[in-house]
Amino acid sequence: MKIDLNADLGEGCASDAELLTLVSSANIACGFHAGDAQTMQACVREAIKNGVA
């Protein structure tokens, strides 16, 4: 059995990079209700670096 540990990220919390070391997939805010372009780019970079889907 494989379990997907998912998190909502990029919403302005300071712990996104740390959470990306723990999860297997992430939903990254795209700036409509939370987040901004810089936060989104940083989260995507960290997700790729950590192999997060």
C-alpha cells in the first residue's frame, strides 16, 4: 500500500520548505485567494528539489 501525504502550501506560512521534505505531493497556491508569484515560484523550486509531485 502506498500513501500520498499531501499539503496545501504557498499561502504565506514560513514552514513551506520544511513541509516539502515530508510530503509526497503538494497543492501550491497560485495567488487568487492566497500567495503571490514569488511565493509560488519558491514553492515550485523547493517541490522539484525534493521530488514532490
